[in-house]
Amino acid sequence: MHNSRDTHVTIDPAILYFGTPVVLVSSTNPDGTPNLAPMSSAWWLGRSCMLGFGARSHTPANIQRTGECVLSLPSVHQVAAVNKLARTTGSDPVPPHKVAMGYRHEADKFAAAGLTPVASELVAPPRVLECPVHLEATLEAVHPLAVRDPDRRGGLVAFELRIVRVHVSDSIRMAGHDDRIDPELWRPLIMSFQHFFGLGERVHDSTLARIPESAYRPKRAAAPAPEQLSIRPTVYVRETAGALS
Ligand SMILES: Cc1cc2nc3c(=O)[nH]c(=O)nc-3n(C[C@H](O)[C@H](O)[C@H](O)COP(=O)(O)O)c2cc1C
């Protein structure tokens, strides 16, 4: 086994934000107005999406109460608008831990960022017109994070969403394909260790890309019945409803 002491050192970072796409999450406030929050602890698998939130934020409470949200994905061209939303919250009053980090309450975040709300088709929260990708979503499950970490438990929550409708700007569609996004044209805004980046150029031939995207489309007949699932879900939405309120 190679000894790594000459090449790597052990460190203890407070955060591990290695670089993920920025998402603007729209949700509905108790008074029916929309809230809009930037976040970046997000990943997708198939048509499912996992989002990680501070458990006491306004957005996860809205999503858990209403069961829906919209994810608008900014490109690098919307970075200034995204930055205007930094350190704002829909919470009023602003909770003490956010006061300490310089947050202020903002009732109309679309106006604060200069972004345009546009009606969604299947859910109530509006999409962000300026973003090239809009994902309408419903809440499937809520998963508390770090429950066995005495320093962090209670502070973080992950939401599993089902993406129920996808809208994209024509400018990022792959020529000759109805349902594909061209990765050469899609320029996501990336947050890495609290700073904004874009993607660089393609760096290498990809073996995985030789699999046609159509191979990932599910075939309903091949899916197991719910009672045949080998991995059982741990936390359902209906079991945790109200846990954040
Ligand atoms: C670029 C960016 C990325 C962020 N990523 C996250 C994140 O992944 N999870 C999270 O809980 N907050 C994240 N935040 C902080 C939230 O925006 C902040 O908690 C905000 O108050 C949420 O709005 P709300 O309180 O109205 O829900 C991020 C902020 C910025 C500017």
C-alpha cells in the first residue's frame, strides 16, 4: 500500500461544498405569496432530486407544508441576480443564527433580485423566467441528516422530490432531439466553497456517453411492485408532516 503522508494531509473543514449547481427554489408562503431561495446542495438521479437544507429555513417549511416547489436553474448569466438573494430570508423575524451571519428579511425576493415570476403548470409556486431550466416538483420524502452526530443533528434536512414537469429554453436543446439538453450549450452556475464558477470545456472523451440517453428511460413493466422493493424507504412525507413547523 502506498504511504500518502508525503502527498496528502488530514484537515477538518467546517463545510464540504465541492462544487454543485446553484438552484433557485420557489415555494409558497403561508399567505400565498411566493418565496425564492438560492441553494446548491442538490443532485439528481433519474427524475428524482435530492435537496439539502438548513432545517430551520423558511423554504423547507414551505415545501413540507405545501408538498411542492419549483427548481429554476440559473446559468452563469444570472449570477448577479443570484448574488442579490444571498443573505436574504423569507423568515420574519430573521432567526438569531442568520442575524449573526448578516441576513435580512426580504418579502419579495423576485423583485429584490430583478427576476420575473412566470406561472407553473402543475404546481403553485412560480418559475423564474430568466433561468434556462425550470423543474416543477412534488415532495416525496423527508430525511433528517446527521441524526447520530451530536454537533449537527437537528440542523440539516434532505428532501426527495419528484420532478413532474421539465421546461427548458430552446437555446440549450440538442439539435435533432426532442427531449435532450446539449451539455455544450448548458452553462450551469456552480457554487464551490461559497464562490461562483462556471463549467470549463469538455476535458476528455467519455465512455459513459456512448450509452444512448434513451437507455435510461424507465420501462414500467420492469419496475417491482411497492411490496417487492428490496430497499425500504425509511422516512415518508406523511410520517414526518409538520416536523419542521
Ligand atoms: C449560492 C448559494 C447557495 C446556497 N446553498 C444552500 C444550500 O444548499 N442549502 C441551504 O440550506 N442554504 C443554502 N444557501 C443559503 C440559503 O439561501 C439561505 O438559508 C436562505 O435564507 C434561504 O432562504 P429562506 O430563508 O427564504 O428559505 C445558499 C445560498 C447561496 C447564495
